[in-house]
Amino acid sequence: MNILLTNDDGVNAAGIGALYDVLSENHAVFIIAPDEERSACSNAITVRRNLRINTVSGNKYSVDGLPADCVNIGLNGGLLPEIDLVISGINHGPNLGDDVHFSGTVGGARTALIFGVTGIAVSLDCLGTSDYFIDTALFVREFIKDYKRIERISHICLNINYPDLPKSQVNGFKYTTLGKREYRDSYRMLSRNSETMQLQLNGTIHSVGREGSDVHELRNGYISITPLQLDCTDYTYLSRLPKAEESWLK
């Protein structure tokens, strides 16, 4: 397969490097990633200025933009052959529950889905650094061996979280639902005058998830795989509404 890799940790991050090294043994792999960390940018794209692309080496490019920019360029910029699969990561930290709405890692995979290509977001449940990036990459390589069968059914987006554990302590993988991330945010005033203020975001995150959720299964040593979709319509809400258009016509 032709695989495009991106991330939100930057083109030189250890996670994307591990993916490239492992997947290149079996696939044609290309990297288009931000030139520096661009975390928590979701699906934001650059529309008011031109983007600069630098060749890092061979099939590796850096962009002074965001993960969604990188995927858009990879799929529509005319630089690469047709891409079969987009993988975003390996993120240096988990992306669970509500994180999927903020995460640049998930945003990269979701951007692929927007353009009709299967996307996989991969995160490691660590605090920035880990000894298990290669183990995570090896799991991804095994997982996508049978991925063409799934991809032929429909284009999908998957959010994978790998536990920060040695392989011998990983219990396997489970398909999961999204848990809940409760953001207990606060802001610290750094400076203030009559015209401007500088605020710094602080706070904590509390994870909640019942059995079967990504939060619960990751805590219990499983690799969590959550299928995501683009349609955010609340169909339950719609089903409870009276047929307003019919009553209006009366």
C-alpha cells in the first residue's frame, strides 16, 4: 500500500519515526508532517496564507502548517502517488473520549476520511516519552495486514490507543466506544494592563469510562480501537420532534 503518515508532534518526533521505520519494510511510506508541534488543533486548516513545504529527506516533507494541511497536501497536492491509507501518529500521549474533538492527531485521520480515504489515528498512553513506540508501530503493521478487507467495505476512521506497557503485559486489543474526559480547566493571569491581558491555560483531566469504553479498556491493559464517523447529527433528537413542517402547512 501507499501510506501517508502525519502527526501533530512534528516531523522529527519519535512516534512518527517509529511508524516510518517499521511500515517501510512492507509498504511505500511517505511523511508529510508539521515542522513543529501543533497539538490540539483538531481539523483546522490554513486558508489565509501560503504554506511552505520543505523536503526533509527522500519521502519525508515538513509543512509550516497543521496536520489537516499535511493530509490535504498529501492527498490533493500532486506531490505523492495515490494514497491508500493515512495514519496519524504515533501521538506522544493518549487521545481518549472527548479528546477526539480537540486532537490534531485524530484531526489528521479524520481529514483523510473527509477526502474519502481511510484514516487511522494512533496514540501511545505515555507522558511525552516512552520505550514502546516500536511496539506500537509493530502492532499497527500487523493490524493493517488485513486492513484492505475492511477498507473495501467502506472508508472509515479508527482511533487507536496503545497502553504504555511492554508487549508481554498488553492483554490484546478491543473495539471500544468513546469514554468521557472531564476537563477541569482554569486560567492563570500572567500579566495585565489597561489594554491587554496574558492568560495561561492550566487544569487537570479526569477520565471516566464504563466497561467497553476506550478509557476503561486502556486502563486494563488493552489496545483500544474506536471507530469514528463524520456525521454528528443527533438522530434521537430529530425522531422526538413533531413534524413541524406539516403543522406549519396546516
